[in-house]
Amino acid sequence: MTSTIPLLEPDPYVVALEEVAALDQQIARLSAIRARRVTDAAHHLHRQAPTDTSSGGPVWSTARVERVELFTELAQLTRRTEYRAATLIDTSTALVDDLPTTLAAVAAGAVSWEHAEVIAKHADGLQGEALVAYDTTLAALAAEVNPKQLDRKARAQVEIAQPTTAVERAEKAAATRRIYADPAADGMAYLTLFAPAPEIHAITDRATRLAAGLRAGGDPRSMTHLKLDALTDLMLNGETSIPGATRGVRGRVHVMVPAMTLLGVGEEAAILRGYGPIDPATAAQLTAEATSWRRILTDPITGRILTTDPRDYRPTRKMIDHARLVHPTCVFPGCTVPSEQADIDHTEDHAYGGDTIPENLAPLSQAHHRVKHHTRWQIVQNGDDTLTATSPAGYQYTVRPEGRMRPAPKQLEDAITTAARSTGSEEYLADCPF
């Protein structure tokens, strides 16, 4: 007599987890292939030897033109930010040219691309035997820890390899300090400060101490909210101690509110410049506290902002305002720099016959203004507030205006026309600018 032992079915939870891990290995292998292709693209572009053909300002080197053309091209083609595209290029180049052990580990699926980015970032500046030792050590460590843990170990390894360059590396890193804002959902946003660690920790400590004092005094808010609110109050209402800084400067916000929404009878969202739609309650609060108002006339049929057409060598204040209202951010594809911080550029260069008219003006961040003039990127206006940007590789991207109100409902147009006829006001409507 024989008996059979039933086979246990594999746990579907464990199967799913193992499939995730297997897919991560496949992604790593593909990332290694991508790194080689990115490097190939860089080599092919180098052979094209693009040069700076601009007529004014310092001339860019061929290397700079190549780098800018490559990361702007990749950013648009792959829908990355330019920062992430540049990181992809730098990581790929470092792996292929300088970090063969790490590249092999990625190609084998043993090390993820996130780990590789950390290793490549800290390898900058290492040479010779120090670079080889760093590559070997970090590739082995990456298979055992997560990227955040690896980052600490990489920094420690660099200090061991090059202790005499610590001051120079710190100064180089400090030169990259910056501040930027990123929109979030439901009327929220992120403010990021990238600065030297001592200052960041000091800011955090001060916010914590202020919050603790308020909490001890009976404030019912949580410590998290108290730290944020105290820091926000300091930044908005405090004064800087930096010599030469202007005193009494306060932040400004620009909100476009449809009149019907302001009157409480419309549903169209207000637009916070540099962010997008905001809820009616926030818009009402901001407008209630506004110290000044500007009326902006829009075409009720198309929603386009209407403006006059003065002609002068330099853009007038109205022309500049118009350009920034129509395009709240830089018009280079993918750029999110607010138009208030951007240059007002003649899309068709003034030196080559471009008129100083609203249809030829658009905001370009200082960085992308230089890209337009020093590389093979081309931008043209289409006459309907849209622009077309053509990359050096020949890809085209359409930039659409954001500063538009929704066209008036057809029922409202009909009601106005009917009322005008019944009251004999048709002659008045004939003088309407739209």
C-alpha cells in the first residue's frame, strides 16, 4: 500500500513578493543597457560638434553646448525634468567610463539604478587607485543596504580616499545651494531648501524650540504644525540680518479670479500664479486681503487675455504683464520657473527683425534664454498664444498658454444678446472689442 503526500500550493503572497524582486532585477539589467545607450548618444553628439552661433554675450564652449543640448533633448523626449535628465547622463557616463564594477553589478541585476546613482554621485573627483577601490567597495556594499544607507557609506569612503579635499568639496557643494517650490494636491505645495547641513539643522532646531515654547504655553496645535507655522511666520514677517538686504520686503501672490466666481455665482476656479487652480474659499480670502487690484479683460468667446498693441523698442509694462499673464511660467518645454522670475524674450530676435509686440514676446527663464541663444533649439510663436519648440534632433513640442479663463457659457452669450436687442443696445455691443 502506497500513500502520496499532497503538494502544498505556493503562498500567493510570497509568489507576488518574489515576482517584484525579479522585476527589479530586470529593471536593473535594462538600466545598464540604457546607460550604455545614453553614453552612445553623447558620443554621437560629440562627433556632430555643435557650436555656439549666437551673436552676443560670452561664447559657449563646444562641451557646454553638447551637454545642454543632450540633457534638454533627453528631458523632453523621456518626460523627465532637466535635473533628472542631467543626473541620468552623469550617472550613465560615470558607470560606463569610470565604474566598471558597479556597472557590471547593475547589469547582473544585483544593484539597482538608485544605488548606482548614489555611487556615481560621490565618485566625482576620485582618480586612479582611489577610484578603483571606491568602485569595488561600494558595488559590494550596494548589494547589502538601501540607497540611503549606501549614501552614508559612500561619503565615508570618499573621506577615507581623499581626506585632503574635504574643504574643496564642501565649497563646491555649497555653490549648488538653491531653493525651489513644487506644487502638491489640494492647494498645497512643497518648499525645498538645499543648503549646507549646519544651516539646515540650525533652522530645524530653531523651529523645534519655537514650537516647544508655544506648546508649553498651551497652544493646542501639534508639534509638527507649530514648527511649520512658526517657521512660515518667520520667513514672511521676519527681517533679514544680511547687510545690504532691503528691509520691509513682503512676499506677493498673483491670483486670477473670474468675476462671476468672485460674485459667488460662478464655479470656475481661480488661478494662483505659478501653482494652478485653487479652491473658492482660499481665493476669497486672498482677494479680501489684497492691497491692490488689476482688471484684466478677456475674450468671452475664446478666453484669451486681450491687450493693446503699443509698439516700442522695449516692451512696455503692459506688454510684460500680458506675457506673464498668458504664460505664468517659462515657455521652454517642461520648465516651471515662474514668469515673474523670467526674462521677457523676443521669440523672433529683435536683432533679426522681431517686433516688440505681444505676439512676439514670451517669458524665458534666464537658463533657457541662454539655451535658446547658444544652442540649436528653436522657438516660434503660432499667433494663438501657443508656441512650438523644435529640439536639435528635430522633435517638436507645443507650449500652450495657461493664463486663460474658461470661455463664457453659450447661454450667457445668448442672454446678453437677447437683452441688448430688447433694450435697443445693439449699437453699444457693436463697439465691444470682441
